[in-house]
Amino acid sequence: MKKYADMVRGTTTTEGTGTLTLGETPDGFIGFADVLANSDPCSILIVDNPNAPAQWELCESVFSSGTLTRGRILASSTGSRVDFDPGTKIVQLVATSDDYRTVAENLDSNLVLGGSGGAYTVTLSRTPAAPYEGMMFLAEANHDSPSGGCTLTVNGTVDALKSAAGAVLINRDIVQGQPYIFRFDGANWRVVTAIPARMTFSAFSDNYAVLASNRGDLLISAAAGKTVTLLPPATAGNGWFCEIYSRHEGTVLSAAAGNLAVNGVNVGSNYTMSAGEGGPIISNGSNYYITTNKEPSTIANAGRLTLTSGVAVTESDVTSATAVYFTPCNGNEQSIYDGSKWVRRSFSELTLTLNNPNHAANTNYDVFIYWDATAGTLKIGTGPAWSSDTSRGTGAATTEVELLDGSLVNAVSITLRNGGTTTVVAAGLAKLVGTIRTIGTAGQTEDSITKRFVSNVYNAMPRSMKVVEATSGWAYATAAYRYMNNSSANRIDFVSAVPGRQVTAEAKGAVLGSGATLRTVVFSIGLDRGDGSDATFAGGEQASSAGTRYPFAVYRGFPGEGRHFLAAVEYGGGADNQTWFGLSTYGVSGEVLN
């Protein structure tokens, strides 16, 4: 079964179409070897440039001792196996659209098999690329099975159909008019069991231990936060089944004596159900498989920080904001660690109020989400100020974070602030969702084309940046770098909650020399400085009186977490006079993943 985890990324310099040899793990990410064992299958995305990929491939893979064998191609830049050029590529562990399967409530009900003889057919509302282990559906047989073996075609894919024990079907193993549960074991479909003529309904409002006699029953957990403990799968036996639904948030389905797979994804021994979630569950004697009406997620990470209420991704500049909103995006559930397990919680938009003195000017603050057990709701707050523009600090009274099951949480006990309210949260119980930076006025922040001061850990989106110089012209001939027109305003400013995110920028200038002699001039990009060049490429020009020249530069890099800026810088020819132009046209633009 495929393995999944958040924040798993590596690099490779492997060329061609073969097996990838993994290199260094980028800062802030988890290495493949930290979450995968040898022979573990997975899905990977390989890109030569995450921001402007020319070569990319999405494929299935198998991990082994620092290598990834490339398997079935799911998509690519060429439509086939990519022959990668030399250079460093990024390799990311991903969950693909093939891997995600949402099963809607009452999906595929009232199904009747088609076909004749030993060939059965059925069409499901679900459309996965291929059947996956643990996939189930219920359908009524349209005819008796013959002896000699059967097949089952599901959405056009033909596989063998066998008994619950894996044996070849014989005459009347399947009986016309009888409903059956069918389950895919990874290689074949199995007729798990016939549905009894009557299903017993049981609702309970306390913790419940499932009994062998509950076989075939419909079980309803009618109170929030209760635990439903399943029989050991060996005791239940191969083919034991029932249906379980949670009427309220937080029902824990516990298979303490065996693993539990939800919609084809192994979630361990416990699974926390959301309100209204449920479906059929079946034992194969070693494990339990449940097909629910919700997309499975051991750790939910929905939501985005934004400065406009109800707008997950703002399209207009927001300046001097005194409130930050955590609004639903890609769902409305967040998983919060309770000290022993992750618990999924649903939320509506949450508001963070900034003020002075709790949020000092020109300072980074992390935003955490946590569960307020007294109020029975999720809340957000900011941690202590960063110790510097690029460091959270470590130890007590800091906003130090650490990875827990792939999510960043507070490493130490932390005091969170929202407006004038403070809350102390124990280590590990608050999850980092983003970072903000205040502007020159305390208690205010900004998300604009020149200042991207709101950074999201999850559901990050490309955010454009740009600044141009309005002055029509000015003279500068000194052979040294300085800010464009000697103005520190000619820079794009941003904050990043996590390292490992590439930032891109382009700068373009215009310059005219005063004499016939060619003088070398440069227009470039400085990272966190206005007196030097940090561009990936800076094309110098030969300035003279013969005509205006247009030097340009490109930056592609990983500045790291915290606050950074990219400045437009100019370098004169060292002699004669050079006139530089702004004209509200020339400057620096870029893109950051926030």
C-alpha cells in the first residue's frame, strides 16, 4: 500500500530516464528515508524548476536505500517518461488525484451487477484509475455464478472474482437477487459476504465495544468524542463486517489489535471520524478496511491566513491591516494534536486581532491554531516575537517549532496572543499555520504587491511582487552597487514561514551614456542588501551616447525562512556620465510562495 507523509522532499542530479539517486534534503523538509522503508511504494513529483518547470514527471515509485525507482507514469511534461537534463531536480512525495478518492454519502447504492455466465460487470460512480486494496461496494447479483471461475469488470477494468477465502467460485456461490459486499484485495475481487435480510440498528451515546454479534449491524455513535473499539480482527475473522457512522465530531474508531485502512489508506490503529462520517467496515482476519463517505486524512490542513474576511487568496492590496483571518480553504478541517493523537476539528473563519504593544513594529510573529477545550472550539493566536528577522529563537519564551508527524508544532510551552487575550498552550498542542510581519506601525500588517507580509504553511499560493521607480531620470556613474536611484524603497519585501521555498525575481533598467566610449554598467538584484549583487544572472550592458541600453537580471534562489527583500541595484560605468531612467516602468518584480 502506498505511503504518504507531509513535507517530504529531496534532491537528485540523476539524468535520463532511470532510477533516481537521492541527494540532500532541503532545509525544513523531511527526507524520504525518514518516512519510507525499503520497498515502500509511493507517488513522486520530479521537477527541474518548481516555479517554472520545463521538465517534470508525476509517477509511481518504489523507495530503496536512497533511491527511487520510477514506475507507472501518471503525467509528465512530455506525455511519456522524461529524459531529464543535467542539473539538480526537486523530488517531492505527493498524493495524486489517483490516490484521492472521495466517496459521497449513499454513493453507489441500489447497484445491480450486469453481465452473464462467469463474467460480471458493474459501473461505479467512483472513477479511480484502477481498483485499490480495500475498495468495496455493495451490489445485488443479476444471475447465479457458474462453476469454473468468474471475472468482475469494474468501470472497464477486468479482474478475477473469487470467494472470501480466495478460492475459485463454483456453481451458486453467488445467488441471483442476493446483495453482496465485494472487496478488492490488491489483485482480485472477492465476494466477501452476503448481506443479511435484516440489519439491526444500534445507536449509543457512550464508548462502545463492538461485539461479534454486531456482524451486519448498523452502528451509530450518537455523542461527541466517544471511542468505538473493534474486535481484534483475528477474533472477528475474515469476512466479518458492519456499518459504523458518527453523528457528531470526534468519534474515535479504534482497532487496537490490528491496523485500520480508510478508503485505501493505512491510518494505523485509530481513526477520528468527523460529524456525519461513516460507511461499511470489514475484517480480513488481520486488518480492518472501511470505505467512508469522507475523504480520508490523518492530518487535516485546511485554511489560509488572509487580510480580507472570507477571501482565502486576496487579489487587491491590503495595507495597514489590524486583523488577520484564518479562513477555510481546501476544506474546513484542521487536525490538532491532543497529546496522544491527532484529532480533526471543523472550523469557521477565525479572527486574529493585532494591537500595540503585543505586536511591535517591523517584527515577525508566528500564527498558531489550537483547541480551546473549555470553549469547545478552535482558536488562533500569535506566539512570541521572532528573535531576529530570520530566526525564531530557541528555548523558553520563544516561538521555536518542531516537526510532529510532518506538521510543525510549538516545541515549548507558549503564550499565544489574540488582541488583549493571552492563552498558555503546552508544547506540541498548537500547530503553526503561518507567519506574519508587522509594518512600521505597531499592530499593523500588510499584504500588497510590494510587501508580502502574510505567509501560509499550508495551501500556499504564488504571490506576485513588483516595484518600479517613478523618477524620469538621474545620473550615476560610480563603479559600485547601490539601490536604484539611491532609494531603499526600490525593493520587494516578504516573509516566509518555512524554509525551502524558491523565490524568483527579474530586474530591468534603462541607461544612456554621455560619450562615445563604451562603459560597462550593470542593473542587478541584491538579496537583503542594496550594495551588492546576488542575482542568478546579471547581464551587463555597454553604455554610450549611441542609444539607451537595457540591462537586466534574474534571481532564482531559496532565501530561507523569515523576512527578506530583493532590491533593484545599479552599477555605474566608472567614467563619463550615465543617466538612468525609471519612468514608472523599470525596477524589480518577482513571485513568492505564500
